[in-house]
Amino acid sequence: MIRLMSDTKRVALVIGSGSVKCAAAIGLHKTLLRENIQVEMVVGTSGGALYAAMIALGLAPQQAQETSMRLWTHQVTAKHNRRSLGQILLPNAFGFDENFGTVDDTLVMERLRAAYGEKRIEDAKIPLYLTATDFEHGEQVVLTKGNLVDALRGSIAIPYIFKAHRVDGKLLVDGYLSDPLPIGVAIKEGANVILAMGFESPYQGKINSLMRYTFQVSSIMANNLLKSNYAFHSMAHHGEVIPILPQFNQHIGLFDTEKIPYVIEEGERAAEEQLPYLKKLLASSV
Amino acid sequence: MELSTKSKGSVQIVSINGSLDALTAPELADALAAELRGGRARLVADLSGLEYTSSAGLRVLLNNVKDARSQGGDLRLAGVQPNVKKVLDLSGFMSIMKSYADVDAAVASFAE
């Protein structure tokens, strides 16, 4: 069997934010496994962090699919944090602070623990880098060791929905706020062939609530940040950034868990498109 | 990747077909550099046959658009196909490079 790697090529898989769409990374991973292409590091943020962790821990694609379908369902946001409404309407009376979140995070913590147990980031078979955002200073935080569930919880702390999560003294919010596709981490860690799977945040269509208005603003900013960071990293990097951009012909909502098999298929399709070039590149001396 | 170059008035048209990536980008870099060295800074990249570009291809386009503009010319795009446009959009290139539906429109734009 040919093992597609070389001394000079360090392949990184970077999975950006995108909630359920990030399951497309399972399809990409499936393709890489079939072709025996070795990945030397996995980087993930937000929804992408959930899949980066599964891949780095060595979950087989089928296992990763089943795990994510159990983990990420509508129920995780079903229980509201009652205090949050009071905090919005009467901030002084209810004490508005940086721990604001409209959803009770008990279930999401339970689901994360069920999926990842007590694993630590450094337990991963492939070096794993998870990113979140420092809520106090706005900087990207790269998590490379420590409790995996805590790191993931910080990375997926979607503003307004989940409260920020404190890890090692830092109050963490969703990684997309600092970089929706953290290619820079892979560059810094020495990768020279970067498979970058990114997703644009969806726009809301009808704006009929404060939450939708807020998400619309957030999507506009996140998508522009995605583009500017991607441009900078593509230009600054000496190696190769291969964009893997699945196309979805149907709307994929934040919790459309039932669409995960379809999302995986599209991820596989997008990976197949890049495969001939990737194989040629890995076999070359460039 | 296949490259071909032709002139139309004072404009050089470089047609790029196939895949523009780390393996093929140096060839395009050489071709564009040769045009610029010869003082031919009004360039059109005909991308109607380009199926793919990676970051290596983007870097060649960026370097040459800067060089062409510094010589008083420009590197303009023509016939960008959807797959390539996706990457050019994501990387912000469509906001800094002029792009036209076809080569004729791109060539004509230099007369404006």
C-alpha cells in the first residue's frame, strides 16, 4: 500500500465554524482514510472543533456520524435560562454580566461528556488544536492540552445562546469570533499542505425577532472575517492551502441533525474534487 | 495547466487552462514576469478554461497585479468559472481585481 506522505509535507486538516455543516469533515476524513493520506494535525473551531476532536481521537467515520447525531440536536437549546429574560429587561435588578446566555447549558455539557468522556486534548492520536476566543480581550485562544469537554464547550460558546465558559482562567466564547477558519494555527505549527474546510454563516432571510437580527449582524461580520483571514493566510503562507468548500443544495439549519448523512456526502464530494491534485502534490517534490 | 499568450492591440492575453496550483503556478509566474519585463503591463488573464486555483495560484495573481499596476498597467480577469470564482470570492480577490465576462470586455476595459 502506498502511504501518501513525505518528509517535507506536513498535512493539516482545518475545520471551520458552521454548526451541523461541519459534519462534512467526516466525509473529508472518510476520503483521506480510504486514500491512506496521513494527516499530521487537526485544527478546529466552534462546530468544527467537535469534528476535529472526533477525527483526532481516531473515531471511524460511522462512529463519528453516530456520535454527532446523538450530540447535537434541537434539545440542547430547548431549555431556556429563565434569568436571561430578566437580565435583558431589567439588567440592574437581575445583574447583567459576562455570563449571559439565553440557553441553559446543562444538557449540552451532559452531551459533550457522553461523547468525549474525560478525555484530554493531549490524548488525541493526531495532534489536536482547538480554538476559542478570549471574551475579555478578543484574541484567539489555541487550546492544546487540558480537559477536552471544557475546551469544546468554550469553542462552541455561541454568543447570546450559550454563556461563556472559563478555561484556565480565561473566559472563552465561540472560536468563530476571532477566526471562523483557523488556518493560521496550522501555518504556525508548521503545516505546509493545509486542507481547509470552511463554511459561510447563513443569513437569516426574514428578520422577525431580535435574535434573528442579532444573528444576521453576526453572520455578516463572521463572513467578512472569514474572507479577510482566508485571504491573509493564503497570501502569507509559503505552502499550499487547499480550500474544500462543500456545496449544499438545501438549507442546513443550526440543529438539522437529521441532515448529517447528506452533509457528510457533500463533504465527501468536495474532498473527491480536490483529491487528484492533493495526491499529485503529495507525490511531488514541490 | 496549459498556457498560451496572444496580443490584442496593447493588451497581452494570457489564457490559463486546467489547474493553477503549487505544481503549475511557477510556470504562470514566469510567463507573467516575462510580459512585465518586456514592458507589457496591460494584461488579461483569460480564466475561461481554468478549473481550479489554490493558494499558490492566488499568490501568483496577487504578485503580478501589484507589479502590473506599479508599471502603470493592470492584470484583469476574464471568463472566471464558478469553481474558481468561489475561491476568488472567499479570498477577497474579486474586491481588488477587475473581472469581466469575457476576454473582449476585459481588453476593451483598457481603452476606457
